Amino acid sequence: MGYSMKYWQRWKRLAIISAGVSALFFWWVIQRTIPIRIHSRQHSARNIKLESSDVLPQATVPTGLKEVTQKVIQYSTPALTTTKPKKKPLILYWGTSYDDAGFGDECSVTYDQSRLPEADAVLFHFTKIGKNDIPWRHYRDKHQVFVWWCAEAPANFGREALLEFDGGFFNWTWTYMRSADAHRTYGFRKAALDFVTKGNQTVNDIISHKKKMALWGVSHCSGSIGANKRMEYYKALVAAGLEVTAYGGCFPEFENIPRQFPMLFEPKWKEHKFYFAFENAIHCRDYITEKFWDNALKNDMVPVVWGPIKDDVLSVAPLDSFIHTDDFDSPAKLAEYLQFLDKNDDEYRKYFRWREDETMTDEKMIKMTQEKYPNITVEGAPVNLCRRLIENQETKIIDSLNAQFIISEQGKCLI
């Protein structure tokens, strides 16, 4: 009995030791096997290359169940990806263009109509599309922007014009109007500030070279109410004793000055103190052309403005840079004031204050103008068509070009 008991205790101790050794062996096997499998799966996942066709559709969540948030496992060594450079928007001029409107490097420009399917925007100058082109018989994609481009005033069209485009042919307008979808202006304050030289000595030199009174160039003598009325105003100024040097098609008897864009006069023409920036339309919104920006300001002459609404000029022009005919009861009163300035250099110089400060910026002048004229909206530099196209996030359709460009104008502009 004693021997059996002793044998039993020894066998029990061996069984316990054997079980412990087995447990340790199985633990060692598990630790060796699981990391290998995990590493293998992670390594395979890093080397999967998905094509666009491999992307799975998003699962539909049954009604009444909460949407399950998917967890994304991020590995310490992410897979390599490549991003294609964003394509420049392509702008197609439909027909001959004057220029590329300063689009710069952000957009590509073409005149090749065979590239119509590639175009992001198609520009139609108002002279390059008409009734015979409607309905449209060429390619058109719903993502393309068809743009109506015009630099003329509504007065030149008539109340019933452009009705052939009703029904949504165009998406945008590209005009001088601040209300246009893309703004193509004749000029703006920042461009004028950047173009001219500034400083007190510059203004001194300008004043010292002034020897003559006023200069005016015009080729459209009649044909519209605006053209007729501005000619009448000019004749009244001359009748009041104002000396004016005139040139252009309306004055064949005088020396002609070849037309160019921009108009940069020879020094002998810059000897005039004033330039008549007389438009061929009356009170058409924002219609301020190269007569003001190029012929006058960029050639060191003070613009005498007839036609545009004064507040429209104040909102975009350099501060105190022009004289407006609406401020005078008659042409004779204006002639009297110009003669006064001709004899008083200090008073005349006030129209060049905007050029005396060499550090003047557009931002600073906007603030100064807003303080002096708190009831007007002072405009900054416009956004060009290319930038507008890049930033565009909507699809717009113009139901009636006639209503947007012509009928929206006030009565005086349309007579």
C-alpha cells in the first residue's frame, strides 16, 4: 500500500510537468504563426493597385438601420499615388478676335473651330453670331459655357434686338457692365495707377509742358441720338469761345491722328490740358470707353466727360481725376470753368493729385474715394473671364439676352 501511494504521487508530478511543457509549446507556436499571417496580409494590401473600374459602389443602408461608419486602416508606409496636373480651361473664340483679353497662363486660347468639343467656354462677339446661326447646328456640351461678348452700348442695338437668342442659348455675358457675368472693361483704376508715372516732379513736368486748351477726336458724327447730341454740345463749347483741337473722320479739314490701341499720342498732342471723353450714348450704365482711360488719363490730359452717369465714373476712376459736364448748367458755363483752369495752374493741378503720391495703391484710393463719396459703391479691379471660368461652380442659363442687356437699361440710354 505504501509503495502504491508513493508511485501515484510521482506519476501525478510528471503529469503536471508534462501539461506545463505542452502549454508552453502551444503558446510558442501561436506567437510564431499569427504575426507571420498579419504581416503577409499587410504586405499584400500595400501592393494592391486599384483601377477606376475596381472601385466598389457604396452599399445601400436598409431603411431603419443606422449607417455603419467604415474604418480605414492606415499603415506606417502608405502606398504611392500620382495626381494628374489639372488641365487649363480652353477658351474658343468663335470667329476673329481683337486679342486674348489678357487671360495670361491660366487659360488656353484657340481660334480653331474644329476644337469646339474640347472647349470649356466659347466666346461669340456680337458681330459673329446672328439669326442665321439659330438653331445651333454645331456641337454643344451641357458643361460648356457659351458667352456673348459685346463692348458696345445698348443704344446701338435697338429695343427689339437679340430676341433670336431667347430660350437659353447663352450662359454668360462678357461686357463692360459691372452686372455682367464676366467683366471686360475698357479700363479701371488699378490699371491706370500702374501705367502712369507718379510723384510731385512728374506732375510738375506735366504742368510745365501744357500750352493748349482741349483736344477731341471723333469719327461718328451722327447716326444715333448720342452721336448727334455730343456734336451739338461740342459746337456749343466752341461757340462759347473755347479753343478745341479736333481730329478724326468728322473733321477731315484738320490734321489726322492715326488710330491705335491703346492711343499713345506724340508729345505735341499731350500739350493740351483737356481731352473730351464724349461717348456716343447717353447715361448707359458703366459705358466708359478708351476715350477716358487711354486717350485722356494715359496721355496726361484731364478727361472732360459727357455721356456716362457721373456716379458710374466716380466708382471706377482715380479720385478727382476728371470733369463731368453734368456739373454745369450749360456748355457756356463749362467753357468758362475750363478757361479759368487754363489761367490757374494750382487749380488745374488738383486734377493730378492722384498722381502726386508715389506710394498710391488701388486699395488706398478705394478707401479715400469711399470716404469722400459714401453713397456710391467703389469698385476694385475686375475679375477676368479666365479666372471667372476657373472659379465657376454653377450652371447658368440666360433666358433672354434682350432683357438682360437692353431692356434692363434706363430710358435715356435707349433713345
